[in-house]
Amino acid sequence: MAVIGDEDTCVGFLLGGIGEINEKRQSNFMVVEKDTSTADIEECFKRFLTRDDIAIIMINQIYADRIRSTIDKHLLPVPTVLEIPSKEHAYDSSKDSILKRAHGILKPAVRHR
């Protein structure tokens, strides 16, 4: 599991025991601060996608919005990308890439008579 989020989100998950550093000394979390660039978030996300030890990437939706095109290109089931709310920003299901895809798959076909 990996987390990309604000300090409060990352600390919460770290206190829950998900924080670790692999044999290459890479952590499984990124604390996004005010001055963190979109490029840095995207680079971290792409790095998490390539790691064999990560099956789920949780990202605050506010930061997912900043790298939406990259998230939308990720179509593999693993690692699964979960967009989560932050303390300051509520979750908006209409923006969630996975929910959009699931809705497209599960949406019943409209029958015309």
C-alpha cells in the first residue's frame, strides 16, 4: 500500500502501520506540501506504479486532480488507485476515475422500443 497525501493523511496512515521503506530505501508515502510541484506528484505516482510491493495507491483527490490525465491512463487493476478525501477537501465521486470506469461497465443498457 502507498499514500500520496497531505501531512494529516500521511500521518494517519503511518500511525496505522502502513509506512515502510523497501530494500532500495524508497518509502511508500509522499507528503504533499504547499510548494510540492505537480511534476513531483506525478513522478512519485509513476514510481509507485512500477513497484512490485505496492498493490494499492491511495491519493488525496485534490492531488489526483492535479495529475488526472496520468491517473486516467492507468488501466491495470493492480495497483489499484483509490482517491480519498483530505481534511480540507471533501470527496467528489464525479471526479473519481475508477468510479467513472465502473459506472461505464455496470451501467445498464438503455432499451429503445
